[in-house]
Amino acid sequence: MAGRDGESEVLGNATFGQLEWDARMSRWMTTCRLPTGASLEVHITPYQTDRHAFVAIAEEMFRWAIDHERAMLSTAIRSYLLDLYNEGWKQEDEPLLTEPRFSAHLEWRLLKLTANSSVPIEYVYDPGELYEALGGHLISVRLDKERQFKAARLA
């Protein structure tokens, strides 16, 4: 169903399946199945670009993000997240976590693809058993316009 800017709309797409336009948030939303079988929520935010034209750009971004997710997460863990947890959030009686042990706690929940030139790709993870230890925060890994690691943060 086609919709005007303020209306809901559903768009079929070969890569994403069924995209739903959220007029209030000005973004497309869908849920995709990862090769692992897990569900991944995907938000596609075109900002000031044509929302239909941006879907084609988002398809390429999505394929790239899927292919590079593990490498980007590993970079974020080594560059920031592991020290953040081990030096600031873990309890004194708990052992230091290694990169593989830290990574094993994370479940990829959301991928944000945007026309925002400063953060076009953002991965969001549920820290599982570390959720309470991290103060009830999710973990966000952001890439820059060159698709290089830009920052990781608690969200």
C-alpha cells in the first residue's frame, strides 16, 4: 500500500522482505532472519533523501553490514568495550573477561542504516547476562562514512 509522508506504508523488497514505514519516526522497519536463525530488527532512516530511493542504497549497506559484523564487533571490543567492562563495570570478585568471553554474551538485536553521513551504520547488541552489570544498557557500535569503526557506547 502506497502512502503519503504522514501515512503508513508497506513495501515488499527482495532483500528485506516486508518493510513498514513508520511515519512518526520517519523510518522503514523490518525484521530479518540471520543465518544463525536469530531475528534481527532493521531500521532504515532516509533523513532528507527520498525514502523509496534510499531503500536501494540501504540494501547494499545491509549486505556489507552483515558480511562485516563480526569484524566490526571485534574491533569495538578490543578498542573500547573490553576495557570499559573490565576496568569499570565488572564486580571485584569477578574474573576479567577476554574478548571471546565478552563477545559470547552479546546478541545482535538491531541494525540501523541511515542517510546520516556521520554514522550511516550502527549495530546494537543485547549484552545478555552482562545487562545488569552494564547498568541496564545495550551496546552500540557505530561506523563512519568510510565504514570504519567510529565508536562504541552504552545505549
